[in-house]
Amino acid sequence: MMIDRRTLIKGAGAALTAAAALGPHGARAQAADPLCYASVRELIAMFRARKASPVDLLKAQIKRVEAYNPKVNCITYEHFDQALKEAKASEDRYRRGTARPLDGITVAIKDEFSRPGWRTTQGSLIYKDSPPATESSAIADALEAAGAVMPFQTTVPEFYLFLGASTRAWGTTRNPWNLEYSPGGSSAGSGAALAAGFATLAMGSDMGGSIRIPASQCGLYGFKPPFGRVAGGEIPYSTSGPMARRFDDLVRFQNAIVGPSDRIMAAMRPRLDYPMRYPRIAGWRIAVDWGAGIADVIPSVKAAMLKGIDALRAEGCVVDEVDCGLTKAHKFVYIRGLMATSIGTAIEISNAHRDRLSPYMTDLLDQVGPVGPRQAEEAEELLERLHRQVQQRVFDKGYSVLLMPTMATPLIGADMFKSKENNVDPWVGTGLGLALTWHWNLLNRYPVLDVPLGVVEQRMPSGMQVIGQTYTDLDVFQFASSWSRLRPSLFAGERFPTFT
């Protein structure tokens, strides 16, 4: 049986600028091993020209893991021996001229996707000794077919429910940009590994912001595809998607995982191809919703977003503010609707093992309460109402995309054990109350792409969501293509994490 998030849970239950903020330390962290931060395009060109090999890349990144992961703690299980065999096989294909689209490119794999012999823990002590998988997930199969090298699995919060990874199973994962703060979640280790240069790409999944939030926290591009675009599972709230340091890398990655599957009925056909190049967006009408009903965005994040909006207007776009009517009052309707699916098996399992849970898990259990068909119906009614509002206030008025902050603030403490001891409110300590993402999991047919805003405060990056009309993936990719050209890139010059 193919393993996805539902099967895992159910079956197992059986204001600084970038230059001033980073200084020379980030450049020194990068300079020792430039292969580790090279783009997919650059690496493939080197592999083809025999200037470097997939084995060279893997060994450089393993060395980097050994040097920096003790500080970041973003890896659960290492699979370096298996990855070395994959890298050598990629080398052979380059020699023969039969290289695949991602041949030799390293991909960090979230502790959710399975391969034979791998153990998936869901960030929980309850499953730290779970039996190894006997079959790959559909996503892992797609990556293997593309020639990707998968050297390790990455940390997640317990049952993928919080905005960082601070668990009894694996300890606390920290952000390479500033070790005091969270890398986001639930694809926490994937985001941290990319920012740290441990891998070239990273696989994520998203049922409340779990791709977009770590992308925002770690200065990355992250794409939440509309439900069914990739073979991530059968639960509409959740989808799988790519994370990358550069937009071009994201496009290559998405092309490797998109498309139908003989094991996931929801995966759509025909396959959508994502171009590498896009026209400029001059003349576009763009809407902005600051999400004031969800959380108060801090000044440094708003200033960074306004600077980007100025660049869009200079490009010839018309940018207007709108209010889609999204509020924090919806959060329990969303959460209970999510838990009324098979994801809710996590509630039953957690309640049966409260003595083994990580910080704030019992708080969430106590607040969610009972779930069932009535809660599912309430979530469906909210979905219908919000979809009408978004259509009427944005897309019916001719706007091409909607922009929103991803996080109200990037300044979320990494150590949830410490936050819990200090009696920090659960919605702040876990970051759940500071995310402006989860409505778009309820509204799961909208494509959403997080783009980086740059470093905003305390050496921490932040990001912005780009929401397209339902299933108009190429609109958000066209926007992100222009954004990558208009705004300064991270992971360039001196704009690298400091690991301090």
C-alpha cells in the first residue's frame, strides 16, 4: 500500500537590511563550499561539462551537514550510503548522455514521504520506532524517476501540526538565519536544510501553510499547488509541493513531481507543464489583502512588502488593497473540519498517549474538542462562503493575483519547550496565531506561491503569498518569475545565513 499522510497517521494508529544584518559572516559560511548553494541549472551544466559531479555535490553537502547540523538540528535519518549509490548512478548517466531532468540533484525529504527501509516518525515519540516502510510514496517514485538524490529525511512538528519543530522525538530545529527563531513548519527541517545549504531542493507538504511558512521563515520560494496537481494524497486540505532557493529551481522541481499517478486518484490529468520563461506582468491588476482580521503584521514585514509593491507599480502594475473577509474567527472551523477527515486520527492517538507528547500538543487537543460530520459540514459551509467572497472581491473585478503576507512576524521562538515553560500563549508559542496561510488550505483549489521579501528584522527573512484564481498555476508562476527579477535575491553576495 502506498504511504501518504493519511495512511501514516491512520495506519500507524493501528528591521535590518540584508547587508547590514548579515555582514561578512554569511559570505564566509557560503564561500567554503560553493557547490552547496549552486542552482540546479549551474549544477547540471557543471555535471555535463565534467567540471563537477553528483558525487562531488553530495560529498560537499555531507561535509556541510556534519559542520552545521549540530547547530540547526534539521535531520532525522541520514541515508548517505544509499545517496552515494544514487549519485554514482547519476554520474554514469551523464557519461552515457542519458541524464534525467534532476539527475544528481540532492533533495531533502520531509519526514512524511516514504521509501523502502525508511522510518517515518511524524515528529512523535509515539512513532519513533515505527516499522520501516516497504514501499515508496508516489512523490518519492517521481523524484527517483527524475534522477534526484535523496540523502536524508527532515524534521517536522509532532503530527505536522505546528509552525516549527520542537519535539520530544528529535529536539528543537533552529533557523540558520538566526538560531533563536523557528524555521517555520510543518516542513521545518526541509526549509532549514535548504537555507543551510545541506541540499539543493527540498520536498514539503502543506495542510495549513506547511510549505509557505518555512519558505517565508527561511527566505525561499515555496509552492502550494492546488489540490490534485501532484500525487500527494486524497485529502483535499493537504497537498505536496516544492521548496527552493531560486524561482528557476522551483520550476524544474515542480515539473519533476507534477502529474497523474496510478496510486493517487486525486492526481490530475493531463499533466501541466510549467515553462521556464514567462512574459512580464506590466499592465496586471493586482490585489493586496493585509489579513488584518487574522493577525497584525509587524511594521518591518509590511515595509518590505510595500517596497515590493512599489517595484510592481514601477513595472506597470496597478495594485489595490482589498478585504476578502478572512478572519481568525474561522480558525477552529478550519481545524475541526481538518480533524473531521482521516487526519483527525492523530487526535485519537495523541489523547491515548498524552504522557509522550511534545509542548503545546495537549493545549491543542483540549481546544479542538469533539469532531465529526457536523464540524465537516461547518467547514464546507465556510469554504463556500469564502470562495464566493474571494471571487466577488478579487477575481470578478479583474485582478490577476491576490497578495498577502505569509506570516505576521518571523520572530517566533524556535524552542517551544522554553516557550511552554514561560507560559507563552499557545497560539503565539506555536506560531499558529501568526500565520496568514490556513484559509488557502480550506480554499484548496487556489494555487499559492510564497516569494521572499528579503531579510526584515533580527537577521530573519519573511515572505509574501501570491494567490491565483483556481487552478491558474501559471499565473502565480508568471508573477514569481517577474518578482525574482525585480527584487534582490537572497543566497547571493553576502546575503547568506550566519548560523548564529
